[in-house]
Amino acid sequence: MAPQDKDDDMPDFSDVQSGASSTAPEAEVYETYEVKSGDSLSKIAKRVYGNASAWKKIYEANRDLLKDPDKIFPGQKLKIPAAD
Amino acid sequence: MKKLTASLLPLLMLGAQGCKKEPPPPTPPPVTIATLPPTTQPAVVSVSTVTLGNAIDAEKRVTSAVDTFTPKETIYASVDTIGTGPAKVRALWSFVRGEKVAKVDETTIELNPTGPATNEFHVSKPSGWPKGDYKVEIFLNDAAVPAQTKTFKVG
């Protein structure tokens, strides 16, 4: 099996980097990330921002969805704010 | 001469009456001319155009539209919107192989434009894009159906 292929024969896109911007003033940009089994906010922050301590940024952006930052579940769709 | 003057007098008086100034016509009421407001934007944001390319300019517009990319390129989608008011524009990038679809990335811009706006979304993959077919779907707000879809290839 090629390194990039998962066992369902589709490529792996976990290292994709993305961004966005707008000419509209004060536009807010965020990525939508679907929680997978084994994820934690710090792991997601490490992957997205390169800094596990930035998990608070993700938590604050999802306060309406997350009551406890230690409790996230597979399938949840989190807003990941753009890096500063 | 006296007789002539006397006979002319009534005529002169008539002429004077004929020249009597008519009272000025009443001042007409002021006419209000409806003026069209400056070109107004619709109060709802909509997507007008989506263009793909491998570079954008300072206005966030793709410099040269393409639909085939190399594995190491950053892929841009420039999305023009019209209208005003709060809106969400979401780009969902996917890899397509036959009936299977794999999500590549999903990014949202929340904006509140006061006029036409240009929005850019971009994706890159340091290890290189797998060759094949892809698509980017542009959704407005919480719509389940994309406002526009663009397909492209990496090869």
C-alpha cells in the first residue's frame, strides 16, 4: 500500500494546509474540522497551529458547542480560527 | 388736431386696457422630481463568479484561470460575491475517484459586506497533491446545495 493511501484506497489529506481572506472588512476565517477518534483539542491545535497550547483558541471559538474542553467526540465539527 | 386727439383718446384708453398687465399666474406648486438612489446592492449576499488558478493578485482575484494543477502547486479559488449583509461563504474541497469522494479541506469566511467583495480560498499540500480529479464546492450560509461547483485536475 502506497504511503499516502489509507486502507480504503483513498489518499491521505491530513497534511493539507489551507487559508482564506476577503476584501470585505472584518471578515472572519475559520476551517471546519471534524473530530476523529483519539483527537483532543491540544492535538488538533498542534496539527493546525504547530502549538498544542493554542487549544484555548479552538475552545473559545466553539464555546457554544463545547461545555468541557476535555470532552470532544468523533463527528463533531469544530471551528478552527485562522492562525494569527 | 384737437378733434383727432379727442377721437384717439378712447382708442388709447382701449389700448391701455389691452396692455393692462394680467395678474401674474399663480406660482405652480414645486415639482418634486423623484431621484433614483445610487446603485444599490441587494440586501442578500450571493455568489456571482468562482475562478480557479495558481496565483492571486492584491485584489484576491486569480491572475490566470486554469483547471489543471501540478502536485506541488497551491490551488486558489477566487469567489466574487454581490449583496450586503451578514453571510457565510464556505469552500469544500474534495478528491473524487469514481463514486468515492474524500474531503480535502473545508474553510469558511464569515463576512458582512457593504458591497461587492472578492473572497479567496487556497489549499496546498507539502507532500504533493495526489494526481486525479478534484472539486471545490462553494456554499452560502447553511445551504445544503452548493451555490457553485468547480472541478479541476492534478496531473
